Amino acid sequence: GAGVSQSPSNKVTEKGKDVELRCDPISGHTALYWYRQRLGQGLEFLIYFQGNSAPDKSGLPSDRFSAERTGESVSTLTIQRTQQEDSAVYLCASSPSHGYNEQFFGPGTRLTVL
Amino acid sequence: AQTVTQSQPEMSVQEAETVTLSCTYDTSESDYYLFWYKQPPSRQMILVIRQEAYKQQNATENRFSVNFQKAAKSFSLKISDSQLGDAAMYFCAYRRTQGGSEKLVFGKGTKLTVNP
């Protein structure tokens, strides 16, 4: 079956512009996660969605970052007024339910802020 | 706070040889999951192996096995009969569950080179 997909694969933007990144989870997966991976670093948690529960936004680095998810489908991560330090790979993952012992990752979006 | 430490930024191994990647973590929880993920240049994170803390037996998946030392909070990955396709970044991760949320906490990774 289809895995987690993300779009765009690469995004180059100018400092100060807004960007929107998209994640399509595996069908039927109720849990969805966003992570950020800076160059040469491990993944940092950004946000967690589970079904219709309130999301855990504790990992969002600033109020320029926001994310939405409609039901158990697509999620979008929006970064407003991008800064050069926002340059990173943004990875999305999904899993069948809360507490499931594996997260399935998408290929990521590489964001470059000039 | 839970942290994950990978002390080897880079490792290399000869094809067909064995290599061990180190990982230590810090937690106050008694039951938890640990993972090793592989990330090739394609960026795709691939689960290599997982271990549940309450299971004393070390997990094994074909050529990949772990040495899980709960008291020492150590979780190393052994790759036997290394193949060229094993070359990648390897990340150790801890699954943190708190309230109704959960997330993976990752180490900074080890870059594995496999020499022919």
C-alpha cells in the first residue's frame, strides 16, 4: 500500500516569505507527527496529532510555526515569515494509533531559506 | 528530561565484517520502547529494530541485533556481515509517552561507511 507522502520534496524561499508543507499519512492512521531535522542533526519533535484530540504543540519552536490536520487525513505545517535558521528537512510520520510501536516516515521536505 | 546520546559521529566497517553502534539514554520511566532507525541519502527513515524495555531478551532482525542493558541505560546496535547497502546514518530513538501525547526523542546519529 501507499506510504506517507510529503510535498513539495524541496522548497526554496526567500527570508520573510510564508511556506506551507503538506503531509499525507497512510490511510487509516490516526496518529500523525511532524519532526524537523537540521543539517547533521537528529530529528526534533514539533507536533503530534491523534484523532480528534487537541494536538501536542509543545515542540513548535516559535509562534511563526503552526500546523493543522483535518480529521485523520492531510496535515499542513505552515511557517510564517521564514528565517534562515528555519532551513532544514521537515519529516512527517504516521502510525495506526496512539501507543503503536512504530512510526512510518515520509521522505521529507527540504526547506531552504535564502 | 529524556535524552539520547550517540557518542560516535562516524564509524566505518569492512564489507562482511561486524560493527557495533553505541547509544545511551536517560529516563525515569520503567517501561518504554527503544528504536534504531536507518536514514540513507534518500532521507527516508527506515525502522531497523525495536526493543521494549520490559523484555529482557535482546531483539534480533536478521543481521541486526541489539545489546540492551537496562540498568546501564545502554542500547547498542550490532550489524553482522555488513553489506554496502548498510551505509547510512543510524539514529537511536526513545519513545516518550506523556499524558495523551507521544513522540520519539532522537540521538544525533552515527554515519556508517561500509568499505568494499
